[in-house]
Amino acid sequence: MLPKTRIQEISPLTFCRKIKSAYSGMSLQTVETQESERGTFKEYCSILSQELDIPFKTVQIKWGPGIEFPNMPQRTRSMLKFVLIARLLEMKQIQAA
């Protein structure tokens, strides 16, 4: 059982936006405006698949429809905040080196 934290849970959409922003160097606002372009769902499926180590097809078929991933299991949804923090810290350490 994971300890209770004061870190707020984040949505899959927020997770994908922040990961994309961190890796690409784009602002969150730019990432949000690009969501209307074709291919965003596939891109966000790929981000979730890679960052959570879950098969792409599972994310694409079982968690959709749409970029809000309404059918994502609650257990996985609860892990998003921890994965995001870990990735951002890793990136910060790499940039500092």
C-alpha cells in the first residue's frame, strides 16, 4: 500500500501535456494549442505507453476514446503523479550534469 501524500492526483491529459512540454521544451500553452492537430491521440498513447511501460495497444484500445483516457484504471491513474515527478527530476539531473 502506498503512503498517503499531499501531492494532488493529475489527469492523464495533464500528465501527457507536462511530459511533452518537458521533453520538447515547448510551453504548456503551446502544447495545448497543438492538441487540435491530427495525431495527438496517438502521440499521447505513445507517451503513456513509454512512461508507464504498458503496451501501446492497451493504452490505445482499452483506455480511450479521446485524449482524456476515461477508461484508464484508477490504480494506474494514481501512479501518474509519481511517474511525472520522477521524470522531471531525472531530466533536471541530466541537464545539470
